[in-house]
Amino acid sequence: MSIATTHPGGHAAEPYQGGLRRWLTTTNHKDIGTMYMMFSLIMFFVGGLMILAVRAELFQPGLQLMKPEFFNQLIGIHALVMIFAALMPAATGFANWMIPLMIGAPDMALPRLNNWGFWLLPPAAILLTLPFTLALFGIGDGALATGWTFYAPLSVQGGMGVDFAILAVHILGISSIMGSINIIVTIFNMRAPGMTMMKLPLFAWGWLITAFLLIATLPVLAGAVTMLLTDRHFGTHFFDAAGGGDPILFQHLFWFFGHPEVYILLLPVWGLMPHVLATFSRKPTYGYKAQVYSFIAIGLLSVVVWAHHFFTAGMPVPALIYFMFSTMAISLPLAVLFFCWIATMWKGAMSFETPMLFAIGFIVLFGIAGLTGLILADVAADAQYHHSYFVVAHFHYALFAGGIMGVMTGVYYWLPKWTGHMYCEKLGKLHFWLTVFSFNLTFIPQFFLGLAGMPRRIPDYALQFAEFNAISTVGAFILGLSQLIFAWNIWITVRGGKKAEGRVWESAEGLEWELSSPPPHHSWETQPVIK
Amino acid sequence: MNAEPTPSAFSDDDLRRRRAAARRLGWLLAAFVLGLYLIGLLIKR
Amino acid sequence: MSSSPGHAVPGEHYFVPQPSLYPVILSAGMFLLAFGFIQVINNFGPGKWVMLGGTAVILYVLFGWFGRVISESQSGAYRDWEDRSFRYGMIWFIATEVMFFAAFFGALFYVRVISVPTLGDMMATHGTSLWPEFAGTWPTSGPKGPAFTPMGAWGIPALNTALLLSSGATVTWAHWSLLRNRRRQLALGLLATVVLGSVFLGFQAYEYHHAYNELGLTMGAGAYGATFFMLTGFHGFHVTLGTIMLIVILLRCLSGHFSAERHFAFEAVAWYWHFVDVVWLVLFVFVYWV
Ligand code: HEM
Ligand SMILES: [Cu+2]
């Protein structure tokens, strides 16, 4: 694709707001993107600390550090924080920063709404974690203790931590929906003249499908937790068989959202991968159209497979078979994506800067997530593996190796564009190798534990599981500590470092690289024309 | 605006070598995966 | 998937609003409302007052933020390009609302088609049941629920259907009048819509009163009561919002806002009203009628 004009026009007269006021009031997509990324990084460490406490407890059999009730609270809030406050905001941060730059738009289509979407996150994070603090003062009995899935009837009977989590989910949901609407409108209405949908960067395509999935499924989660709230406090019987309701109804509603959610977390990453792989293979992306169609196919399939999360709860055999095969069908478009990623590297002149290392690490480890997912999708096998550590390992290959490492790929790739400085390549590589090593040290043993029958969500376990749990805990602590390198590297890159060129990577393609690094506060005020 | 591309960090020779290496590694991995597959076929449980 | 790319006039500048404090304040207000609500339902802290404070903050922002948007709109800051953003935005917002109602309809269909019949068939299918005498017919408040009389379809609900359908017609009449620049008819059409919406709400309030006091039909009346009040309640809430929005639009029309060419706010509210209308039709069929 070639560009006729690359000059942004004159700057709009905008009173520059210094200090805190700038961040509170900003309508600028770059500022808002930065806030999303910083929030995500902070919450990544908050959620990480929680789970390190859990792993410490699991280092040995027996109860050493905490009461089981507190253990249950930690795992549930860990998951909610990681999913809603670390991964999703990181993806939205990417979208805010990059989509306008990539499609030649002056800003997001609805800038004030954009600011609101971000500022809903801190209140929600406070609501999620506040019950821990209140419990210290003798108010209530701590946070949500049901795990992140809120299953009834436990969640109907639970303490007020459930109410905090319900309200937090409502606010997080509003935030995500506002973000999604904004992204859809931006992609449909703000593209540079000449940028047809089939010239749209794949990152924007991935996010477009994500946004549609959010719009289709988050309101259903909102409805589900609302019913939970009325069951808890207003006497309804949605999830109570004595009133003609059904606890399984909650599982249907939750996973109608929950399964698409895993694609919501990953589609933005799948969108950014081809950019990184093409840049460092010095070749154009292989199979642009195939990837677009795969995104669409995955998006459609993902809303019709939800019941694979509760095969063991009991359902008619035809339903089991349907959900098994539809789930397995998702691996077809997913395999197309894998093929395209690999074919992009095939015969390329590859070089292995940190983003490329993370991208390749992502492909290999996320592949394991997909393969173990196929095992779980098999109804007969799942009868054995459901609610075991095998599932925990599976979804950490998906969400940490797929999600978080995908986000790290994007951060290393775009950080020089955002800050105007090169990050430290040595530290980046160290971070990568430590992460890959300790991630596998943490989670490979969990596959074995699950296969041997260790259930998930328990603070104590049988003696036979001791060794693998000890190894896993050691891995987790190395993994946690390695992330300090990441934070440090970001810090020094923001503060200074080698100057980055506009086209940070010499073979990178796309509008975003036509701008300086960092781009001016207002970019593409006059849209470029794509020929 | 400083939109000029960064001068290439790699010489043409270097890029050629990298291309060849990528192709070799690709075949190697393909052979490895095929091998795993065949072993899987042969194992009787 | 190919929508028309970009904007019409090359070189045109998109309207990016000035920095604004409203979003942050709104978030703070929502935090207070949520936190106060949790206090109220769990009986700790000064919950009521926190909720009241939160509501006040939210109202302040609604007036301020919408006021700002209206004055921007009146000053001509929005042209076709911005207008299209608002339209797309409203369409996808309504789509989220559709999915929100879908959750409750899903619950209704699930209990009617799956959980209640299964519970009734337990003796036949499994030879055992916690509640062997439970028949599993709809409407029901479940094996252990209180006795109640279900709401009939052909009294007030049918009347309400007629009211809402006519209100859909009157709002369309108002729209046509706006397009033909007949301001009096525009105002009349809107006024009629507001009146019809309000009467609908009045009837619904009466119906709720009747249900609680004479029919024994409460939120606690098992699966029927839960789905009935959740669906009609959220619908009624949306009618209330829609009526308030229509009143604002009416007042704006009276002060001369909107032209035949540019009236996004009017159309957005009209779309919203039609959406509420359609939800009611589905609700009338599946909650009251069959
Ligand atoms: C081919 C691809 C995949 C298949 C066939 C698959 C299949 C499954 C199945 C059947 C389960 C339920 C296991 C059980 O609880 O017994 C499961 C759990 C899970 N999967 Fe996957 N999966 C795939 C990819 C992914 C991806 C891409 C993600 C995330 C980005 C993901 C995240 C999860 C999570 C979070 C859970 C556990 C949720 C919980 O119980 O808390 N999976 N997967
Ligand atoms: Cu799933």
C-alpha cells in the first residue's frame, strides 16, 4: 500500500493541561492508551502478588500460610484481576494507541467516551479488592470466594464479597462496551480515504471482531450477575430448583459470555502477531485474507460452543456431541492462523529482536494450549480432566503464553514508537528467556498433576502431588521476579535511551511508521490518502 | 516529521544467509514433526 | 463487510473535543452509587447517603455533559462525519441492550423448556425425585414456591401493547413532520408519544400493585415471578428512560433545535423508543400470552 500525503496538518488549538489534570481530562487517544497500558501493568503485578501467595501455600501439602477461605478469595480475585484488569485493558490500550495511527485517523471517533471507558476501570478495581481491606476492619468476611466463575448456589450463599464482585463486573462491563463501541465506530468511520476493509491492518481486524464479541456477550454476563444479585437479595429463584429455577442455568449464561471471552482476550494478540512476524521476517504477511476470514469464523463459532465448560454437569447426549464437535471445529480456523504465521516466516530473512522472540515463543507455547484444549474438548476425556490441574495448565498456556506473552510482544514492538526511545535489547532478551523457562517450569508440572488427578481450587493436597507442586511454586516465583525486569526495562525506556527512528524497524510496513517516534500529540489531522 | 526509514542494519549477504538458514530450519522442524507423527502411529497401547 | 471508507470531504478536520472532567466525575459518581448500594443490601455503613451522593453526582454530570454536547451541536461543530460516528455508536449501543434482554429471555426459555419440565419428569425418567408430586407445568413457582395467580394477557397488558404500538406511530409522525419542517406537528407527535409512554408506565405500576396485593405474584414467586418481574421490570425501566429522553427532545424541539437535515439526537431517541417497543412485543407474547 502506498501513501500520497504523509503530513499531518496544523495542530488544533488545545489548551495543554499539565500534571494530573492532563490525565484526568484527556480526550487524546495516545494519552488514554498510555493510561490503559500503565493500569494494566500495575494490575498485572497486583494479580501476580495474589497468586504468588497461593503458590507459596501450595509449596507443601498441608495448610501453612492461610485459611482455606482466604485461599479461595485469592484465586477468584486473581483471575478477575488478570482477565478484566490486566489483559483486557492492555488490549484496549493497544487499540487506543495504534488503531488511529494505523488507519490514518486523527483520533478515536468518540474521544470523551474513550476517557470515560478508562476511568471506569480504577473504581471497578477498587470494588474488586476493597473487601480484603474491609475484612481487616471486621466488616464482612472478605472478597468473592467462588472462583472467578461465580457458580450458583455457592455464590448465592456467599458473603458480601460476591456483591462487590458483581458490581465490579457491571462497571468493568460498561467500560469494555464503551471501548468496543468506540473501536467499531473508529474502524468503520475514521479510516483514511482509500483504506478499504480489505486493506485494513490485521490488528484492527482482530480488534473489530473482538469488539463485536464483547457487544454480543458482555451484556449477557451483566444479566447473569444481575439475576445472581436478585437471587441473593431480592428473593428471586433463578438458580434455585425449589422455585423451578436451575443452578445450571447460571453456568449456561456465564459461559455464553465466558467462552467468547477467551477469544476476546486473544483476537487482539492474533491481530498483532502478523505485523511482528512480517517485520522481522522481512516478508509481507502470508495469507491476509485467510487470516481475516479465520478471525470471522472464530468469532462466529465462539458463541456456539459454551457448554464444553460443563460437560460433567450433565446434559443430554446429543448436546454433549454437538458441543464437542463444534468446539473441535474451532481448531480449524485456528490452525489456519498458525499456518499463516509459520508461512510468513518461511524463507524469510529472520532476525531475533525481543518482539520476534516473544512472537515465536507465543506460537510454540500457544500451540500447546490449542492441543490440550482439543483433549479437553473430548467429552470422554474431559470426564477425567475436568476441574483438575490439567485445565489450569491448559488455560495458562492460553492466557499467559497466548495472552500475556502476546501483549509483551506488542509492548516491545511498539514501545519505541510510543516513547521515542529504544528499550534495552539485552534486558529484553533476558526477560524473554527467563519468562519462557520459568513459565514452563511452573505449568508443565501442572499438566502432570492434573493427569494424576489433583483437583484445582484446593489449598491442600495428597502427599503424592508434593514434588510437582514444589517445582511449580519455584517456577512461579522465578516467573514473578522476571517480570520486574520487564517493568524496569519499560521504566528506563520511558525515561530515556537510544533515540528511535520514525520507522523503528527498518522493514516495518504501515501508516504508523510514517510518523515520528513518538508521534506528535495530534497525528493524521489531515488524513493520508491510500492509493 | 522524521519518517525516513532506518538504514538497514543487515548487509545483503547477511540477509541472504538468514533466508537460507530459515529455510533449512523450516525443513528440519517439518521433518521432526513428521517423525513425531510416525512414532505416534507406531506406538501400540 | 465493506462500509464506505473514511469521510466524504478530503482534508476535512474531525471534531475532537476539548479535555473534559465529566467522564472522571461520572465514574466517581458510579463508584459511590455502587458502593452505597452494596452497603444498603448488606446493612453496613451510611449506604443510603452514599447512594444519594452518587446519584447527585451522576445527575450533575448528565446535565453538564449532555448540555455541553447540545451546545456543541447547536454551534455547528458536528457535520456529516461526526454525525455518522454518533449514528454507528447508537446502533451498536442498542445492540448491547438487545443482548442484555436476551439474557433474561434466555433464562425464561430455559426454565420453561428445560428446567421446569425436567423437574416434573424426575419420577418418570429417574424413578426418584425430591418433590415427587411436582407436575412441572407452566406457570409455576416451583415445587416449594408460594401459591399465586399468573398475570392474564388480555386486560392491561393488551391495552399496554396498543399504547406502545401507537406511541411508535406517533414518534414516526413526529419524525416525518420534522423532515417536512412542520414544527407544530413535530411537537404534537412528540407530546403524544410522551403521554402514551407515561400512561403505559402508570398502567404498569397499577399492574404491579395488583400482582403484589391481590394475585400473590411477587418476585419471590419462583421461576414465574422471577422472570416476570425481571423482564417487565427492566423493560419498564427502559420505558422510563425513553420517556425522559423524549421529554428532553420535546423541550429541545420547542426551543427550536433540530433541522430537517441535522437531528441525530431526535433519531437516536426514536430508535431507542422503537427498540423498547419491539422488546415489549416479544415480552407480551412470551411472558403474558403463551
Ligand atoms: C482449540 C482451542 C481450544 C479448545 C478446543 C479449548 C477447550 C477447552 C475446554 C473443553 C475447556 C473446559 C475444560 C474443563 O473445565 O473441563 C477449556 C477451559 C478453558 N480454556 Fe480452553 N480451549 C481452547 C483454547 C483456549 C484459548 C485460546 C483460551 C484463552 C485465550 C482458553 C482458555 C480457557 C480457560 C480460561 C479455561 C478454563 C476456565 C475455567 O474453568 O475457569 N482456551 N478449554
Ligand atoms: Cu471455552
